[in-house]
Amino acid sequence: MVINAVNSIITQPKPNGEEMTILIKNAGYLIRKYNKIENDVDILIEGNHISKIARSIKAPKNAEIINAKGKLVAPGFVNAHTHLYQNLLKGMNDRLSLTDWVQEITFPLCNTVSTKLTKNESKKIAYLWSLLAGIEAVKNGISCLLDMDLKHIDVIRAWNDLGLRGVCARTVVDKWVPDDLSEASAEQYKKIEELIEAYHLTPQDSPLISVFIGPSTIFTCSEELLKWIAKTAEKYDTGVQIHVSETNWEVESIKKERGLRPVEYLDKIGFLSPRVSLVHCVHLTEKEISIIAESGATVVHCPKSNMKLGSGTAPVVEMMKQGIPIALGTDGSASNDLLDMFEEMRFAALLQKVKNEDATVIGGSDVYKMATVESARVCQNNAGIIEEGKLADLIIVDVNQVHSIPTHDIINTLVYCSKANDVDTVIINGKIVMRERVIQTIDEKDTLRELCEMRKYFERKGVKF
Amino acid sequence: MVINAVNSIITQPKPNGEEMTILIKNAGYLIRKYNKIENDVDILIEGNHISKIARSIKAPKNAEIINAKGKLVAPGFVNAHTHLYQNLLKGMNDRLSLTDWVQEITFPLCNTVSTKLTKNESKKIAYLWSLLAGIEAVKNGISCLLDMDLKHIDVIRAWNDLGLRGVCARTVVDKWVPDDLSEASAEQYKKIEELIEAYHLTPQDSPLISVFIGPSTIFTCSEELLKWIAKTAEKYDTGVQIHVSETNWEVESIKKERGLRPVEYLDKIGFLSPRVSLVHCVHLTEKEISIIAESGATVVHCPKSNMKLGSGTAPVVEMMKQGIPIALGTDGSASNDLLDMFEEMRFAALLQKVKNEDATVIGGSDVYKMATVESARVCQNNAGIIEEGKLADLIIVDVNQVHSIPTHDIINTLVYCSKANDVDTVIINGKIVMRERVIQTIDEKDTLRELCEMRKYFERKGVKF
């Protein structure tokens, strides 16, 4: 039978297991951050953090040694916005605008999971889609992702089993969506606070997990709900993520309903702050860009998704000029198909160059900064940079492939030439989650097989995905 | 010592060796063409062509059997425009406009090869860059490419050794470029005709090679030269490829110098015909689109290059509406970094969706058609489709990867989800050139090692690339 994904977990090493010591020897290139590169150094990892960076570090007793000769060591990528459940929807109809796409592609799956499956089935499918997406992410060099999800606690279980760092931005909506997805009762509010208390305030018990609050959009949230979210996030000192100004349709409907443009409205109700990340921001006025800059909020740019849905091109260069931190996200697989930060960086750079008809406006190091430092800022984690004391979230990349040599500028090589498949090792929170392209914590083949079996099982029940 | 690339060639199988019979069994999916898909079929290849497609074909004696169970068999991609020498320049400065980029990035390498190296050295480096780019292309599922190159005969030698189908679009220019690259004497004309006679008119001796004429641009060619090219192409019944309307700067300078917009000018001098492919076509008026449609010429779209150089976005949707065949090219690695048709298809689709702010204007099958059928049309070869009697240029792709399952629409899976690395086998002209990601004709590692050694050797001589 299907649905026994738990059995596919190999028990060692566990993310919460004993402390490890890892010594990465002779990194050909070390990208400490987007503008700081060294050659031929060793990196020592003790417990969950980087403890020393120097030449010729003597291996401590029991250290796991990784030879990185000629290879690149860099911070793991942080995917600052995605929806993992959409991993089941990749490659579906690609000729739909955002609103049709929501009605025809994403809502039916959400509805199926909420109403047509048993509780046990929906828990298991959420676990499996999270593993599927998580494995894809790790194989692409992503060490942390932010998942804007409705209410599937099994997502967190999958991340812990895989050893992936994740931010669960628990979606809350009370308008526009089908009834079964809406929730704004005092009881629902309590559940969100319980989730934060269980996983966000307990870093010792769940070091890989944070919980943010994710009001989906302005048009799916009442003003009362948005205000409660801002207050609750402050109370628990956590983050908030919201989709803003993705389409012209959204801007017009917010203007009509709330009397102001989206960013002006959020400013008016006191919603904006450095703990808030605004996803998309495609359609902004100069005034709105200034409001965001003053608020300290971060913008998450999702170029492939904005392109695929025909939403428009975000004014990234203008926002950068105003000093707004820009992070990078793939968005979900229904509007991107891939969770691949290499492609996302290339799309981000090339889209701005062509939008401005000026190749000089943005460069490889700018988009690399988005995918590491700024995305880590959104996720509020101490990563995105390789320095002593930082979290040991890093990747080793083979830059000696036929498509990456010769190297002229290692950041440009990584941004424009390297491919997800060139990532050979991924370390998250001081644990080796992938080594030589083999996931160490979960049996990848078993997971894929179980997913295919589950798909057939649902099909027999008349439920398609 | 360096420069002994010839030694890296494994002698078996040779592209011109004995005839082979290959039976591909149980293809999970067969894409015959962009709109025609079958499941669970066998494909028989005899000599250089596809001889039978059916279920359960009995294996002929001595047939090489390839098991494609659950995998996808599809036409090899055709890259309709590139400059292989730029493979040495990937990842260089990414903040330059086209004209600065030509002066600072591409001319210096051309100049080095023409003037600073011995004849033997420049022959060997041309051989090596062609192998490097050729191996990259094959590993990405490209079975044929069109290389617009200056005059390096060793490119052809590399293609033959690798077993890659190639169109050598011999570049001819007599204006604007540095003196050492210009050539318009009767002696030069004669050399071009000799090249065509040697390789294009001898399909028995060089089945993989065609020779086109490649006037680089209008502004680098006198009217006399353009007219000679049109006449010579007709005389030899061969193709012509030219860059047209890549930048606004080009359009303005042609208007000033020749009194008309570029396409209007080419039409006036009788240059346009179905044998001509026009690369880029970013800046066109409605009138120019109509002229192209009436002429029967093909357009080669290079989205990543146009984006990276900030040139602009070609009116692809408008050209499609007028029935102009649109092919797809990566352009050279200095303005793209990769020779990857998977990424190129994704960029092509997403760029038009965002340009038009309408997701419905173009779909996966449209860009897939560009990368196969229409690019094969540009190269004038009988491929791009899998049918009995067609050239056996095909690829086998693993579509069961974590990033490609579940599958909802196999063309969309290939276009939006699959990665170059998922191509496991490449057959060109009936020969297996790559099998399970290992190049069969050339030692890949030796080639990369030789290239790195050559780079060091030149550096010691004060020549950088």
C-alpha cells in the first residue's frame, strides 16, 4: 500500500542528533559573502556553526573531512518565498493569468486536500509534497526556504526528517477564498499562536524551524485580521510575509475597496516594519517605493513567477537605488515549475537588464546578494554569509564542469554558468544533508516511488493532481 | 606540454565509420514533434536515419539495444545561432552594452587569435574551443548547432571528431571591424567558395557538416559584399545568416548610412529569401514584420542574449501571428554564458508572457517548436521531427527526476521542468555520441585538462583569455 513515507526515512544522521565536527579542506574558492572571496582555505564546522576559517587547519579528532580541492564553498541559497504544496502542480497549464490560474490550478488542489481526503491522507500527502520539494531544494543547493502554507503541520515534520531549515509562514485569510480555506475566528487565532509557541519559541527543540505569519494578500484579509497579525508578530517577535501588488488587477481592486494603493494602505494601518517582507511588488509608484524604503520592510522578488503569469516586471533597480533590501524567491512550482535559485538569479539579472534596456544596471553580485544575504534577512536567520560564528549552512559546488570553465570571475561563474546539478554537497545546521549528490537523511528513490504510488491511489479514488 | 588535443580522441566510433543499427525499446514517451506524442513505442535506427517506429519491434541482428522504459525520446535540440569561440569568454564582465562588449570582450580574443598566436597555436585553440563548446552542447541535448565564425577550419575538424552536426556560417565582413578581421578581396571570396565546395557539396564525405555564408551585420558589410553573398548562396543553394536589428543603435546607424531601416534595406537590395535567417530582430516596425513574412526568411530569436546585453525584447508574438518561422539560438557564451536550450526555451516563453503582460500569448509547445522544427529549418536539415526517413538525431531524457515529477503534460515537463543534466543519451546521424551522460567519441576530462593547460601556457606568453 501507499502512504508509508515515514518508513523511507533513514535514521542517521538526525538533525537533532549528536554534535558533529566537519573540516572542509582546501576550498579552491570560498565566497564569504557576495563581495568577499578567498582561495585555498579550510573551513571548520563545530556543532551547528562555523568555528574557524584559515589555511591548513589541523583536523580535530573525529572530524569528518571533506576535500574541496578546486571546488567552491559558498553560503547555501535561501529561497525567500515559495508554496511547497504546488510541487505537485509543476508543468500544468501555462497559459493562464494569475486570477484564472488560482481558480483553475491552485484552489482545486487545496480544496481536494481540505475536503476530499481523510485527515490521515491529507497529512500524508502534505508530508510527501514537502519531502519532494525539500529534496529538490537541497539538490539545488538551497539550505533554507520560506513556505507560505495554509495549515499543514506535516510540512514541518518533513523538514525535520530531511534536515532542511525552513520558515513556515502560516497563511491566514478570511476573504475572497472558498469557505473551506477561510478562517478568522478566535479559535483560529489561538491555533496560530500555539504554532508559534510550539516551534518558533523553542529553538532548542526545533533548531531548523521558524514560524512566521503569512496573510496571503490584502484582498484576502480584512483590516481587522491584518491588524491582529501585525500586533501578534510583534508580541512574539516573529516575521510576517504578504503578497503585495503582484498584478494590476490587485492594485485596482484594493484602490476600489480600501481607497488607497496597496502599499499606501498597509502604511496607513501601521502594518509595515522591518519584520515584514513584501512579495512581488511588481506595480509600485515612486511614492510607494519611498514608503517601503522608510519602513525598513524587505521586498521578495520572484522574477520567473511574475514572468510566467504575465504579471509584469518589478522595479528592482529603482528599489535598489532607494536602499530597499531585495531578496529572491522562486514562488511555488505552479508558477515557476522549479525551485532553482541558479535559474532564478539569472532571470533576476537578465530581466532587469532588458527592462531597462541597459546592461549596466545590475550585475551578478547583486543577484547573488539577493539569493543569500537578503533572503537570509527575510528568514531572520544568521546565515547567507560564511564567517566564524555564523550558522553552518553551506554548499560545495563543482566549478570545473564543461559549462563553467574557464573561470574569469567566480561570482559570475556561479550566477551565470553553474547549474543546480553542480552542487555536490549541502551542509545545513552543521549536518551533511547531501553528499556527492546523494541525500543522506532520506531515501530519495523511495520518496519518489511513494509519491507516484499515492498519485495512482488518489486517481483510483477520483482525486486528480 | 599543451596543444595535443588530437591525442584525446578515442578512435571508436567514428562519425564516418561503419553503419550502425540501434533499437530504442519501450520509450515511455515519444515526442514525434511539438504537437504529436506517443507512449510505449520502439524506435529503430538504421544507418543515419530512423527506419521504423512501432510497438514491439523485433531487434535486428547486431542491433545495439537501448532501454528507454519510462524515459522520453525526443528530437535533439538544434541551436540555430551561436559563436563557439566565445565559449572561452563565459562569465566575463556582465555590465556592458553590445557595442562596448564587442570592443572590450569579443574583439580582443579575435585579435589575439589572429595576430598574437602562431598559426599552429591558433588552429589548436580553435579546435579546443570547438570541442569544449561541442561537448557542452551534446551534454545539453543539442544534436546540431549553427556557428557563426570567422575562419577557423579547425572548428569543423572538432565537430567531426566529436560526432556533432554543425553548420559553419562562415563570417564575412569588410567594414567597421579591426583591419585584421576585414576581408573583401577577390582572394577572400574565392576562399569562401572553396570552403563551400569542400564541405557543403560533399555530403558523402562530410555528412555532419554544412557551410552557410554569414555576413555579420549590415553595418559591417558593404552593399557590394551583401549582394555577392546573396548571389553566391543562390549559386551553391546554401543558407545565409545575418544579425539584424539587435539594438536601437544599429537601427539608427543603418538609417543614417543606408537611408532605410535594416529590414527595409535588405529587402531593397534583394537580399531576403527563404534561404536567409535573420538573427535577433529585436527592433522591428510592423512594416518590417510584414516584409519578413512575405520574404519567407526565418527569424532566430536569442532571448537570453538580448536580455543580457540589454538590447530589448523581440516582437515574437507579433511575428508568430504573421506566420514567420521563429527558431531559437543561444547566441555565444559571452552574451549568454550557456549553450542550454532548456533554459533558452524557458526564457523565450517567459519573456513574451511578461512583455505582453499576458500569460496566454505563448506556451510550452510554441517554444519547443522553435528549438526543434524551426531551428532545423534554419540549418536546412531533415531533423527536428522523429519520423521514418528523418535523420536519426535524437535524445533520451530522464523525466523521473525529483524536479520533473509528477508529469501533467509531457511537453510542459520538458520545457519548464527538465534540465540539461536529465539528457542521458544523444544520438546524432545514427551514432551514439553520449550514453548515460558519458561522451563516447572524445575523452571529456582530457579535453578540459588540455584547455586549462593551454590557458596557463598562453598566460605565460602574456596572452589572456
